[in-house]
Amino acid sequence: MSGGRDLFAALPDELLKHVLAYLPSRKAVKLSRLSRRWRHLWRSTPAVCVRGKGEGVLLFVNTLLINREASPLRSFDIDVDLVVPPVLPGSPYNDPEFYHSEYLRGEVDPHVDMWVRHALSSKCRAPSLMVRLEDKLAPWLPRSPLTFASPNLTTLHLDAVHLVDGLLDFSYCPALLRLVLVRCYLEGDTLASPSLAHLAVVDCHTESGADLEAPDEEMFIEISTPKLRFLEISENYYRRQLLQMMPWLTEENVQYVDEVDMSIRRRFWVQGIYDEI
């Protein structure tokens, strides 16, 4: 405000929405209340970024998505704790043969599936999707093998997610360049992507029936990524084994990282700052 004049009033809506996109979605909604002109800008900001747990975050995200305008998203980022007891009818978690007993804490609320499909729908077309669940002993098991199918998705970051069989086939994402898997349970024969250039696998489990509190020392699934140029792994994995699995990579193309590294990188990706493949 200068001389009683609102300087922000002169800014175009597109610039204001760009600024709001760098804020967590809750703050963007609250900030929109400061001015009558801003009141509805949050409905078309090009990013969704939500943190939280329980009924509060469920209500907020559902309301946010219902009231958003039909405009494209630049990124969709959720970091939530939404574990519910394993009593939903037909839940695979109710079958003791399906999972290691330590996983029977519950399952992730099915609203997460709906949010992801909304983000990747033809209306939103988000090129960047990041989903982080709080409890790795109750990971999110997407209910459809095509949950991540999208012609627009270029960056996918999953933390505490259970990927089985078809969910490890990323050929349904023909534009995918970056895939980050942190604290995930990978159950299947092959992780495949014909387009992937950058892969990170950090503290994941690929051995069925293994101690879920102890990190894998080997990769027990095949990796088919012929265009891969860069691999990041946590220190529990043997670099030599992975180089044998992917002979098109060299020592210089494989780097050790940890969860902290990926958390920092994730923030940069959300903001569109980190573009290195």
C-alpha cells in the first residue's frame, strides 16, 4: 500500500495465481480472503499442495477439488496421514495371506485414489504428481493398475506406496522422465518404463516376506528402463548389482542419496526450480 493505493491491485490475475501456486493450498485459500478481487483466485491456481491428517484434511481436499475451476494443474502434491482400520469390505488388507502381518495396521483412505485420478484427469493434466503417506507400515495400495496412467505425467514421486504387478508398468505414462520411490513396497517381476531418464529408489522393499523394518540389500525385481541416464539409490543397495542389471549405466551415473536428500529435492520439484534430469 503506497499513498493509500493498493499496489497489488495493479497486478494481473495470472501473476497473482502464479504467486499463490507457491503457497500451501490452505494458505492460498486464506490469502484470497484479503481482497474482494482475490476472493476466487484460489479456484484456478495451477498447483495443489496439501499437508495434514484425519478428517480435517479429507474435508479440505474434497472441498478444494469440488470448487476448483476446470483449469490445468502444474503440480499436485499431497503429504497426508490417512490410515483407516482394515475393515472395509473387500479390502486386500483383510486377507492375512496377502500381506506380512506387520502391515495390518490399516489401509489408506480411498479418497487418495480419487484425488490422484482427479489430478491426472483430462481436466487437470498435472505433469508433476507427488504422494507421500506418513506410515510406511500402512502404505497406500492404489486400487487400480491404471492409477498413474497419464499422457502428461513427467515427474512422479511416491513415498510409502505399495506397487504391485501392473502398477510397476509405467508404459502407461509415455512422457514420464523422473520417478522417485521412497519407502515403497515393490511387489512384482519388473519395473518398466520406456521413457524414464531419472530413477531414484530409496529405502524400498522388493523381497516378499522380508523384515519390513530392515532395508533391502539387493534389488529383487528387474528394471527395464532403456532410456535411463541417471540412477539414485540409498546406501543399503549394492551399486555393482544394479550396474549389472542396467549395463547401459556407468559408475558416474549412479549416486547414493537418502530420504533427506529426496525430501529437499521434492520441495524444489514442487516449486518448479529443480529441472535436472
